[in-house]
Amino acid sequence: MKLSITILVGVLFFQSCTHQSSFKKNSTEKHQKSILDFSKLVPDKIPYSAVFRQEGFWLWDPCVVRSDDGIYHLLYSRWKKELGFDAWAIHAEIAWATSKSAEGPYEFQSVVLPSRGNKYWDGNSVFNTCVIRHKDKYYLYYTGNYGSDSWHPDRGIKLSSEEWWEQRNRQRIGVAVANHPGGPWRRSDKPLIDVGEDFGQGIIAVPNVFVSPKGDVRLFYKTIAPGPGQFGGGVFHYGASSSSPLGPFVRHPNPLVDKRKILNTDKHFNFHVDDHFEWYQDDRYYAIVKDHDTPFMTPHGRSLILLESQDGHDWNISRHSLVKDFIINWEDEMKQKFIRLEMPKLLIERGKPRILSLAALPESKDESFLIMIPLK
């Protein structure tokens, strides 16, 4: 009898261990399959139809959203070519273009957020577009600032001047609401997020917003740690959450990336990362960020890299870290290098990325344009 019981217990134990081992194996396989290699989504050659230019303007900050009629809407920032590239912080406005196809070509429609005077916090320059649809409304998150009393729409201001940096340091995040991506957009007279102990010092800029699987609204943004100089203690990115797309938002205490911890160094970084896009896919959160302050976090050098997180608060470099280098292979075999290939945004359809939109500044520095890369 004892032998029978012993054999029965042994069989049950073996079955239990076999089940647990199988469960762990299946879980591991599922985990491995869910790990995203974003670089494999980017096609080997990019069609020229994916490029959007406007004669006489520098273009930046692309974001694409689809309306119920199947039209794709591109919201982006632009400023006059004659004012120079650095006028993004001084003279930008937000414009609107449309296409029947997500990857383009797009056709300019109108300016939807123009200058409205320096009596407003966002009166003279608006940029860093991020558009989401929540229920029956569209929400346009953006960065805005205002200039001095001598600000004029046709007056350029040099990057080396105190006036340029004074206006740049007034960057705050706002939100406008509309029933349609083309507007009219109703914007607030106050920033959605302002500087202060709860959010950051110097600037609050570059918003990215999405609704998490839990239903809360996640907002990620850029700020400067306290310290001397133009970049203070360094540029960091933080996440915050709210039950409403209009806030109020509560910040998570830890930044997305602290390069000193990752690289185990005391070196000062002006940019721990820069430019970013966060989203939820499959079983985790992902973020595309730009790494351009040496030393780099990955072997890929200056590039767009991928972060991931289980909860959207604590982030790590993804196993497949490369998203995109700063080279475009065009459909006619021409290869083009870029000084800046940034401000990533994704158009998510049916839970998967369909378009990676980027702002591009070639090595020639003679123009900037937008690229809506169709993903595999």
C-alpha cells in the first residue's frame, strides 16, 4: 500500500512538474515572440511619395491621424524659410494637410494654429504636434511660447542672442480640442502643464499622449533638471497620467532614461535622450527615443532606439534596440544622410504601427521636410 501511494504521489509530482515546465516554456516562447524588432518593420527602400515638402518653409513635428471618412490628416509645424532653421522656437505655426493614403502624398489645406499675440502664453510660436482621438473629440497637444515686445512675424532672431533663449525657455505644453482634425481648434488661455516642483524646471515641451489599456491618459514630456547654463542639469523625459485628456496630470517620479545609471558614469549629459514617442502594443509599453549625446547607450551610435516597459513607468533598453539610423535609402537607389532624423510619431491602426513619421534635416542643411515611412 505504501508503495502504491508513493508511486501515485510520484506520478502526480511528475505531472505537476511537467505542467509547470510546459507553462514556463510556453510563457517564455510567448515572451520572446512579443519582443519587437522595429528595424525589421522599416522597408529597405523609401518611396519619394512618402515625403512632404512646402516651398518657402521649414517643416517639422509630423503627426498623422485618420478620420471616420477614411481621410488621413497630417498636423505639423512650419516656419518661413527666410528666418532660418533656428526660428522653430520663435516663429512656428501648426498647419494641416490631408491625403487619401496614410503614407501620402499629402496636400496642404490651411494653418490651424497661427500666432495670436504675445499676451498669450503660446502667442508667438507653436510646435511639437501630437494628435489623438478620444471618444468623439480630437485633442491636439503642442508646445507653445511667446516673445518679447519687439517680436514681429518677419523678424529673425539669432540663436546666439539672449532674446532667442529667453523665448525658448518659455516653452510650455498646451492642448486644443476640436470635432475634426482640420479644426476649428479651441485652445486654452493657460498651459496644460507648467514648470514647477511637480513637473520640472526651465521648459515643459514635446508632448506625446495616448490612452493606456487601463483607460488612463498617459502623457510624456521633456523638461530640464535644475542647474546652471542653457541645459541646466540635463534634459530628461518624464511620464504623467490622468483620468482625462484635459488633466490634471500626476507625474511619475522617475525619468524614462538616466544615462548615468545605464552607463555607470558621473558624466554630465545635456541630453539623456531627446524626442520620443510612447505607445502600448501586445503585452507591453514601447518608446522610440533619439540618442544623440555621447557616449551612446547602444552600439548604433546616433540613432533612434527602442525602449520597453511592463507598466509604462520604469523603462529599459529593448533587446532589439535599433529603430532607425540617420540614413534613408530611397527607391531610386540613392542613399541620403541626415544630421537630424527625429520627432518620431506612429500611426497605430488595429493595434499595430502602420506609419513612422519623421522630421528630416539633410546634411546639406538647405531644407527640412517630413517623411511618412510605410511600415511592413
